[in-house]
Amino acid sequence: ILNVEQSPQSLHVQEGDSTNFTCSFPSSNFYALHWYRWETAKSPEALFVMTLNGDEKKKGRISATLNTKEGYSYLYIKGSQPEDSATYLCAPIETSGSRLTFGEGTQLTVNP
Amino acid sequence: NAGVTQTPKFQVLKTGQSMTLQCAQDMNHEYMSWYRQDPGMGLRLIHYSVGAGITDQGEVPNGYNVSRSTTEDFPLRLLSAAPSQTSVYFCASSYVAGIWETQYFGPGTRLLVL
């Protein structure tokens, strides 16, 4: 079982603020990393799948970077909106590649 | 496509009862998995399957059985329900050729064991 840490656990920002949070994972045996967005009372939805060191992915105002050598990924949200309020989960995969291990998530609340 | 469907949406059981949570997908995905979500613990993997006839244990398999007789269906069986199994259960699927592919989640089944 991978040791996956996400920080902070929760975050409150004002509408229009930019924010970022971290996913840390063991750098050895890294294979890929997933980011998911999970709104209350809904199912998790995929944001990004990242595999290469230095990868940067972008989807609208949300972007993510990956550092496999030091074992972390950052998720950035530019100009947060209330609809961005959700829990953001990361899930790294080891080279054995048979399953995801989810972090506990960062719960983001964007106040109007 | 209906995507990933789960039934029931909500269930109340008494301790010791058994039941099956149903999961089906119509995307011809090889990889399917079951997670439970508990407060403060995120999503934890119960069992997964990389194709019909193949299943394996995740982090928290005790008290649960699975089978994969078809590509479409991946039912989760609670053999003798316990209050500790009160949780929200999510089924997910993806194209196998690896779980580096996007996981598609079902809507969840909320289970209460009294």
C-alpha cells in the first residue's frame, strides 16, 4: 500500500483567489498519477493522468505538475470560483500497475 | 452509454445479514474495482478485477467477496454484514490496458448496517 499524503486537508479561499495544493508519494516505483475532482453527493471525476517527470497538464483554470524524482504533484486553480468547491483527490500508481491508491484529498471551499 | 451503474442507491441491513451490491458498465472496460469511502479515510480499495474471471484483493477485502463472470458486471457481496461496513461504496471501471487510463465511477451505494 502506497503512502500518499495530500496537503492541506482543507482550504477556504475567496472567489477570484488562486490556490494550490500538494500530493506527495514515494518516488521509487512510480508509474503514473491520477487527479480527481469530487463534488459533494456526486462521484469522483477524472481531471488528469500524468506519467512523465516534468509533466504539466491543464484543463481550463486548473493545471497540475508532476515531479517523479522527488515524489510530488501540485494542483493549481487560477481565479477560483464557487463551482470549484470540491474535494481534490490524487492517486499514484506503482510500476506493478494494478491498482490506484487514493490520498485522503484536499477539501476546497470557495466563498463568493 | 449508461456508463457505470450501481444498485441499490441506499440500503439498510441488520448485523449478520448478507447482500450483494451490483455494479455494471457498458463501456467494454476490462478493469473494474470497488472502493469504500469513510469520513477522514478517503477512498479505500476493496477488490479489483483486470478482466472476466480474474479478481484480486485491495487494501480492505475482509468481509467482502467478488466475482467477475462477465466483462460488464462486478458484484460485491457482503457475507455477514457488520456495523463497521457502514459506508458509501463506489464501483469504478477503465480500459485495462492499464489503470493509467481514466477511472469512471458509479454514483455510489450508501449502506447502513444496524
